[in-house]
Amino acid sequence: MTAKQFVDLLNEWGIPHRENRDGWQNHNRNSKGPWGPNVFGIGNHHTGGADNKAGRDILWEGYAALPGPLCHAGIQQDGYVLLNGWGRVNHFGLGDSKVLGHVIKEDYGNHVLVPHQADVDGNSRFYGFEWMYDGLSEPSEHYPKLYHTAVRLNAAICTHHDWTELSAIGHGEWQPGKWDPGHSKGHMFDTVKFRGHVAQAIAEGPKGSPKPQPSNSIVFNKGDSLHSLAKKFLGDEKRWLEFVDVNRQLLNHPEPGDVLKLPKK
């Protein structure tokens, strides 16, 4: 898309937007390499900070080790898309070529992508959007306007390109060591649930205003155990066998990235 096509798409879908600064349409790092010509997916991040002037400036200017712009747009806590740059931006860096293959083929189904290597440039192959929150709480619950816009923004781009929701991924699914967008320190939020909401928005189309429905699943992250999840979600670590009972296909040995069903409380 051109910058104008992007704004037209936002208007078509009724997604509110504002400019970070004048001239965002030509704010990029094209001198360092191409963006496209084939772009295959959407990268979602969190800023790790507040939605304030300092945060907006970082998106535009970057910092010494990573010059800006750091995304095509931010997604603000009031639900606005903050137009920040167009072309090549410093948002996705090196990621896993196998993950890229899955995104292109859209063949990984109801699973979380787990990167193991950093061998392909993501800045030239993805749109990039920074969710402007700290990454330490569940975005759909604590930042509902931000989350609602993120769902519809991803759906709008997928629809424009005739992609499914499987072209929308988190930074933690692209680059080893990343965990954004997050819901707690070191833990990526539920990208499977998010893609389900994007699929709903795609089905509803531009005139719809889908409200995300609660999920009965969680993502098993590094450092988790069935005991710790039972304590967190069921209130008693001794109830870990209930996780085993409803997730028999995992044979009691889930791995990071596996999606677990929640037992009934």
C-alpha cells in the first residue's frame, strides 16, 4: 500500500487516526534497503512504556542503537492509530525464515509460532505497529480501546491483501528472545486468541464493530508449569491434574507455545 491507500483504508474501516508529526508519509529508512516489493504480514509489538510525548518521540526518532522510525504507526490507548512513517521502518529486524514461510503459506493453524533463529530481514517484509502500553498487563482487559483498534487494523490490512488472520503475528513469534506484545514480564500475550478476534473482524468487514469474546484457552510460556498455571487460573496448584484431563493431546508435557484449554473452575 501507499501511504494514501493506508489512510483511505483506515477511513473505510472507521478507524480513528492522527499524525505523530507532519511528513510521516516520507519518514522512513529506504536509504538502508527496500520495503517489499512483496510484504507478507503484519508485526505487532508493544512499546514497553507509556502513551505520552516521550513515547511518541521514541517512535519517530528512535534512539542511538536503533534509529527511527520504529514503526509504521503506533496504536494509542484511546484507540487512535498514530501515523508515524511509511516505507522501510526499524520495527522487525532479523527473524526466523521458517516463521516467514509459515506466514506466507498461512499453514500453521491454531498455534503460536516459536522462532529459533534470526536469519532473514523482517523490516522489508512486514507492516509494523507498536501498541503503546508497557506490556505488563492483558491488553484486551486493561486497554480495551487500544486492543479493539489493533484487531480492526490487522483485519483491515489482511482484507486489503486478501490474507487470513494467520498473516498477523507478534514480535515474540518472529525474533528469538522477544516477548511482545506481552501480558506480564517475559510473557507474550495470547496471539491465538488475538488472531481469532482478527478473523472475526475480517468476517464482519469494514462496517462491523466486533467485540472480542472471552477465550477459554491460554498459551504455555517458558517457565510455566501445570502447577503454577493451576494456582494462577484455578486458585489451587493441587488442581494441576485438571489441566492434564482437558489437554490429553499434550501428554502432560506441554512446551512453550502450546495452547492449553482452561479447565472449568
